[in-house]
Amino acid sequence: MRTQILAISALLTLGMSTSALADGSMSSMSMKAAAATPVAISNFKFTPAELTVAVGTTVTWTNQGPAPHTTTSLATPAVWDSGPMPRGRTYSFTFKSAGVYKYHCSIHPSMLGTVTVRPVKK
Ligand SMILES: [Cu+2]
């Protein structure tokens, strides 16, 4: 899993330098798309539970509560699965395709969230 995160970071870095070369400077749009968006896990809830981001955005979940939780895509096969995260643990996933991604906590399946990923406007 760590290798996968490193590979995603490397790809992101490559993508950013390519676009910076292509148009001479990084636009505010590409800065925004590359920014990480936080989701807190606390009180057996994802906050915000519904999130809309641009393609290329990294979402970082942080477990702020005492109980272990996961962030697990509800797609089959799962698009991402953090595995159990103890308090203080973070998990990041970069959304590369537009779509509506529903997820839950696999330990507490009533904890639900949605990430809507919209295409980046050109
Ligand atoms: Cu949970």
C-alpha cells in the first residue's frame, strides 16, 4: 500500500511538471486540482460526508476518534480500501476519473460517504 501511495505521488509530480512545461506556468486550476482535501472521521461519521472535487484531487481521511475505522470504496472491486485505521492515522487517495464514488467504513457499515469527482474544465 505504501508503494502504491508513493507511485501515485510520483505520477502526480510527473503530471504537474508536464502541465507546467506545456503552458509555461501552473494555472490556478491545476493548483486547485492537485490540492489535498481533508475528510475527518469522528463520532462515527465522515465529515464532510458528501464532497465534490475536481479530477486529480487527493482526498485525505484522518481518523480523529478512539475507535478504528476504514474508508472503503463501495464499488466492486473496491476502488480504494484504507484497511483499519487507528486514531490519528491518515489515508489518502487521488481521484483520477470523474464519477460518483460511494464509500463506507467496513467496520461500521452505517458510516457512509460520497465523493463526487467532476471533470476539470479546460
Ligand atoms: Cu468505523
